[in-house]
Amino acid sequence: MHLAKRILNVAPSATLALSNQTKELKAKGADVIDLSIGQPDFPTPKAIDDAAIAAIQAGNASFYTAATGIPELKQAISDRIFAQDGVRYPARQIVATTGAKFALYALFQIYLNPGDEVLIPVPYWVSYEEQIKLASGIPHLVMPAVGHKVSVDDLEAARTDKTRALIINSPQNPSGVVYNRTELTLIGNWALKHHILVVTDDIYRDLIYNGTSYTSMISIDPDIADNTVLISGVSKSYAMTGWRIGYAAGPEKLMQAMATFISHTTSNPAAVSEYAAVAALTGDQSVVEKMRQAFEERLNLFYDLLAEIPGFDMGEKPQGAFYLFPNIKRAAQLSHYGTVDDFISALLNETGVAIVPGRAFGMPDHARISYCKDLNSLREAARRIQEFVRK
């Protein structure tokens, strides 16, 4: 059967594929510890659930809403950004979307022309590259000279006359690195100088650990903010991955173009989810801190446990998000596997521990390991991995 060329050039999501594989194994009765998926293991806070139920009972969730979000949600987003970053976006510069992933997709669709290049620092979230391809753009992967953060020198070496945008994800999925204010200032001014749009994916911004300070690109300077599109959402901070509410904030011309695109694609996000997101953004923020503290405890425990496994090069401890990204090439070799991919496949089949090959994030010698599990599950996962390598 005929398929469009655009989809034939796009790879399926490696993280979702592995998550589906683990679900199939569980359905067959396997004892699986799934460390592949990037979602909090906490239930959505009760106050948010209650707000959604109230919206349903009041009849507010029964009808179409504005394509880019109800006014209350846009106001809540604006207030939250202002409280965190000191930048005020009016409603016309905000669009609420069906998840942050769709905010990125819509932005690339309205911004990129065929052949336009987007700089993507390596490692990177799996969907950036494929979404750019779907917009007829060209993903240009930028390998940092040092560590997992790009410098201006790295970016300048990759820049061409077709470079139109740069993605900065901080905290970064999969490595958990966080760009500091000095690094972002240099990058922001470089992008401004060369008329390159900055797309800042701040979805993990509330999940910062061990005293690390956080800076968003939009907070540095008004000129840099005017050259930046902020992408975020409620999925990670509020344990609302299933509710599918994301948002973009940025230059009015781009946001209005996104609004037009959204009006012909998804239309409004699910109305009940919009009211739930309002409650999340305006309600008691101590629930976010409670989850952050739990993730910090897990990070500190699990990092040390995995560091004891032969062949696991952990690198610098992550500062944010909820992933570890060790180089495990030597562990694969010690276990007599030709590639990290083979090692990870055998690990799942023989021990039930699911982790994601680093190839999906641009670094095939690495693995992304989520710590969105309780402490006992993480201890057991580390034990199984260590036994698998040592045998």
C-alpha cells in the first residue's frame, strides 16, 4: 500500500516501542522493572483530580473551547511563567496544546521551510529529530566537544547559512545536565547575532536536584526572550502525563501562526484537562516539591548503586530530570555482547529490567535509565543488572 515519503523517513519512537514491549512481557506474567519510560510514577495530586471532576459536573467539559486554550488556562500559564522567570506573556503570545510534544510539532510546522536546518545538541530527546523531518527541515546534530552541553564554539562550527533554529533542553533528556546562566547567556547572544530562533524545552525545569540553580533562556534578557520560544507543560511537574496539556510562549507572530495550525489539526486540548491544568498551575505547589524531593532521593541512591556495576561509566551526576545516562559499552563487552543494543535486549529478556539504548538519543554507547520507580524497585533493578554483568 502507498505511503507518503515523509513518514517513510521517520523512525518510530524508541522509548515508546520499548515501553510497549515491556507491557507485553508483563501481560505474559514476566517480572519486569520498567526503567524505560519518562513519566512520574506518582498519581496526579487529588486537588487536580477534584478540579477536573468539578468541571465535568458543572458542564464545563462538555463543549469545544478556544483552540489555543481557555482564558483561565492562558492566564495561569502566564502567571506561572512570570512567577518563575519574571517574564510576562499576554494571552496572544501563549498557546495551550495537546501535550508539549504537539507544541514542538506545531512550532516546527509553522516555522520551517524545506531545507531549513535546526541545530540539536547531542544527546537529545528522540522526537526532536523526527519532528523536524516531518516539517521538511533538516536536523543538524551537534556533538559537544566536552560533556553533554554544547558551547558557542560547538554551535558556530555547525552553523550554516541554512540554520534557522536551535533547541536547548535544560534539564536535558536523557542526560539530566542543566545549563547555567553564563552558558545560556553566551548561547542566547550568539543565536541573536545570527538570527537563529532558540527553542527552549523547559519541561523538566521543576525537577532540579542537590542545590543546583536553574535559569531559563527567557529570563536572561528581553532581546533574547524575544528570540525564544518557550515549550513546557504540566506532565512532569504535576504527574499529569495522561492529561496531555502542554504550551508554548513566544513572539506573537509565531504564536498566532501556531494558533492557525492548531485550529486545523487538534483544535482545543481536552476541555477537562484544561481545567485540571488550571488547578495544577494555580494550586498548592508543595506537591511539586514533594515529588522533587522523592526524585532527588532516588537519584542519589540509584546513581551510587549503578556506579558499583562493572563497566558502567556513570559520568557526572545528573542535576535534573529523572534519568541516568551512563556509558555502558565496557559492560556490554564484559558480558560478551557485541553492542550496547544487544546487551540491553538480553538484559530485558533475561532479567526483566528495561532500559533504553542510547542510540535513540544519538549516543550508541550509552543507555537511558529512568529512576521513576520506588526505592525498593531501584535497588532490585541494580541488583539484577549487576548479577547479569558479573555472571
